[in-house]
Amino acid sequence: MTSNQEHRLRVALAQCRLVVGDLAGNAELITGWVKEALAIGAQLVAFPEMTLTGYPPEDLVLRDSFVRAGERALLQLAARLHQEGCGDIAVVVGYLRGTRGRVQNASAVLYEGNVVATSAKVHLPNYGVFDEARYFVPGDSFAVVRVAGVDVGLTICEDLWQAGGPVSAAAHAQIDLLLCINGSPYERGKAAFRTQLCRDSAASAGAPIAYVNQVGGQDELVFDGGSLFVDTEGAVLARAAQFTEELLVCDLDLTVHDSQREGIVDGLRISRSDLGAGFGPPSVPLPRRVAQPLPDLAEVYAAILTGTRDYVDKNGFRSVVLGLSGGIDSALTATVAVDALGADRVHTVALPSAYSSTHSLADAAELARRQGTHHRVMPIAAMVAAYQQALHLTGLAEENLQARVRGTLLMALSNAEGHLVLTTGNKSELATGFSTLYGDSAGGFAPIKDIPKTLVWELARWRNAQDPHAPPIPSESITKPPSAELAPGQLDTDRLPSYDLLDALLDDYVTGDRGRDELIAAGHDPELIDRTVRLVDLAEYKRRQNPPGPKVTSKAFGRDRRLPITNRWREGADEPASPRERPDQDHVDALRDALAGGQTAGSGEQLPVDHRPE
């Protein structure tokens, strides 16, 4: 072969839905996709990061038994593929590699029944939802595999996001194609960043990029796929749809290099393997599929739908149940559940108290009728009265009692009928503690946990617009002022700022980690800052007790944001309290009252830290 010879390689990217810990199930899935890729004439098929184990396996990585089982499954998979007639296609899968007690996030190339090459992730992300420095040691080599005459460099996810390392080694080695296998979680707007990342990496490596990502939900994470091919000029050659399983196949007309450059680049030793000729390149190219990224609201909705569906299905729940109040949050949650699971698997319950309005009951019933859920009405007034005869509660304690009776009933239905309880709280409420422990926060999964209140309204309007002749959500649920309906004439704005102001401030404080001075500089009202920051800080203990929900924003409560519950730092204080000093008594009183759902010391303002939001 002479230098700069044109060569065609048919590559398939298997954008698939994996299950953490299901080694046998994931191997079966891989086998099915390989057979499909072979049938269409692909010479190379690649799967996402940690294909065999599922991603992320978290502390399963710390179990030697799990790592060993994964390595055995890899060898068994290689042999099986060969035995079932798939030995001629190069197969790249992700797995855990254990070396002398050191575990690595690795990829393997399977060919003719053997593991012919392996490569470990070099850059280990340790920010946001990632803890890979906790589990892995970095790789020290850059693997290049010659497939049917084409030199393919192997990388894993973060290796593209960081400068130097594998991308620099790829440029030095003069590879013909850079393959990156990924478990890249979704967040709003990330698809555009990934595309630009691939363009930049292709230019730096001097080779086209093949980028495969997984799809599906895994606890709080959602993976949106969007696998793609990008050439060295930055053009997207092919792209898979988001949130769907797909085998993306692309014929790459490559300028291959005859050189075999070795050496060490950025501490990485370049290693090479040659798989031989394999079967010949396709003579007739396939048409290329370039799926367009989803519009913003469609993308967000698909993410929470995917996360909800996979949490329910992967954990073996047959059905879900949720309280349907007639308000916007429970209306959107119910709609997501029906779209994700089908109406027959969704049970909705209206739980009216003495303060519930007739229009709320009617709105709940109308939504259930439109969507076909299993709906029932269970009045709680008599149950609340029975508690009141014994407890004689007033104020917030009485309001919280109503929410806790509702939570008890929903959990009882869960126990008796096998449903998973979905909670209906949104991110704005979670941030400010505007919910009731063991009441509306009680449940197994929280579909809109990372959706701010203003976005809840946007998504509801968007979803209705998709079915303009049969909108699933009654317009009254969208247009009426939000209210907990736990006291006469109650509105959310009695205790919280308007949501448009609140959500903008929460985004800067929670997502942006801005301090008080920065928040003022960003244009937020100082009084609103002090009030909101206090609510957010005091509600940390409550957030720890909420169920998981799909991550949508760039910083979700849970894996993304980890703050101490016991914490004396307060934004706006000139100096943090000395550890030897007694904390300010106002702070002690506020924290004590927050935990009890009482009054803010010295201000007369009730803290909505333990209050049903809808």
C-alpha cells in the first residue's frame, strides 16, 4: 500500500440500551447487534463505554468478584461471536479490566474468537456526576488497530474532552480513524457541545471521528445517544437520533497512511495490532442518515420520559401510582408516566381534603379521562380529623398532616397493589424545601425533580401543542395560580416569590454556585437573595431524603451537588463562624424551626421548608 491511498471502511455504531450488572443480558444484546451489523456488511462495529457491565457501575467496581465476572464474560463473548459466525467482523466493546489489583475503564477489540487488543481510558473525570478517580487508574497507552487496512485509534469518552493525551497520540501516530466509545449523560443543550467536541478532536487528530454513545436511563442519569461521524473538516457525515436504540452505519472513504509511527506521546505508548485483510470493503456505499437534534423542549421531555420508563422497567415495576391534585406538577408527571409506560400501567388518585377546591377535583378527573389512567378518589378529611382529635394541630403542622396522610395512602396502595409511587415535586420546590417530608416527598421516583417550575409550565404547553385536537392536560391546570390548597385561599406566592424571579435566582445560586455579591452583580434583588439563599441552605437535609429523578440540567440535586447538612456557612456573612465559637442564636433557632416546620426566628415569616406545594 502506498501513502495517501483512498480506502473505504463500513463502520457501525451500536447505540444501545444497557443494564448495569446484567452481564449475560448485555452480552446477549451485543451478540444481536453484531449479527445485524454483519448482515449489513459492516467491517467494524463499536459499542458504548462499559458495554458488558453497564454504565456507571459505581461501587460494584470495588468488588473483585464483579470485575472478574466481567472479564470472563468478555472472553465468553469473543468465543461465542466466533462460534456463531461473527468472527470476521471487528467488535469494540467496553468492559472493566483488572490488572494486579488495579481496575481500568477499558475497551477491547474482539476478532476471530479472541481479544486481540485492549485500551484503557486515560482521562478520568472527577467532577459533576463522575467519580472515576475513585474507581480507576488511568491507561498508559494508545491502541491502534488495523482493520481491513485502516488504522483505527481507540479512545473512551473523557479522552476527547481533555487536551493532549490520546488525541495528541492519534495525531502523532497518523491514524486513519479515531473511534470513541462513550457513556455521556444527557443534560440540556449538551448535544451541540458534543458535536463541536468531535469537530475539534477530528481537526486535532487529523482523522475523522466515530463517536458512539449509549441511550436509556440509569437511576438519576439519562443517556441520549446522538452517536455520530464527523470528518476532518468538521462536517457531520452521519448522526443517530436521540433517545432511541439504533445501529448507525456509515461508509467512510478514508485517506489511509502507510506509516507505522511508534513512540511515546504525552506519556502514552503507541501500541499497534493488525487484524489482517478481513472481508473486502463495500463496493456500493449506503445512504447516510443524518438525524437532526431534537428541539429544546422536545429534548427535555424525551429525557424525563426515558429516565422514568427505564427506572420503572429496569427495576421490574409493573405499574406506577401518583397523587393527582389538579395542579400543574402532578398533571405533567402523570402525562410523562402515560407517555412512558402506557395508560394501563398508570394509576392516579385524587386525595381531596376539606380545603380542596371543586375545580381541582374536576381538573384531576378530566386529565384522567383524557389520558385513560386508572383513576380513583379517596377523600382524606375524615382521616385528618381522626388525627386532629388526638393531636390538636394548628398552622403548618396541620397543613403538613394533610400531606402526610396522602403520602401514607399512596404508600399503602404501593404495598397492597405493587405500584411504584411517583412523586410530583419540581426543582424549585426541592431547592426551597417547599414540600412535606413523609408526605408529598414520599415515593420511589421523581420524574420532574430537576425541572424548575417555569419549565414545568413550558413543557405542559409544549406537550399539549403536540396533540392540539386532543391535548392531554386540561388548560385550567396550566393557567390557574399554583396552590397547595392546605388552607383557605392559599397560593404559592403567599410564601414564595414569583417563580420567574425565583427560578432565575436559583439557577445562578444552585447551578452557577454564585455567592451573594455575584448574585447582586447579576441583577438579583438583595432581599430576595437573602430570603432564597436561606431557604435553599436550610433545606439541604430534606433533599437528602427525596427519591431519585432524571438529571436534565447541568447541575441536579443529588449526584451533582453535594453540600454538608451540618454547615454554618451562610452567604453574605463577612466571615464564617469560628469553630470554637457558639453559632449565632438566630441561626440555631432558624435551623431548629426549619427541621420542625415552624417559624423563622425573629422575622415572623413562616419557612415553607416542610410544606405541601400543590
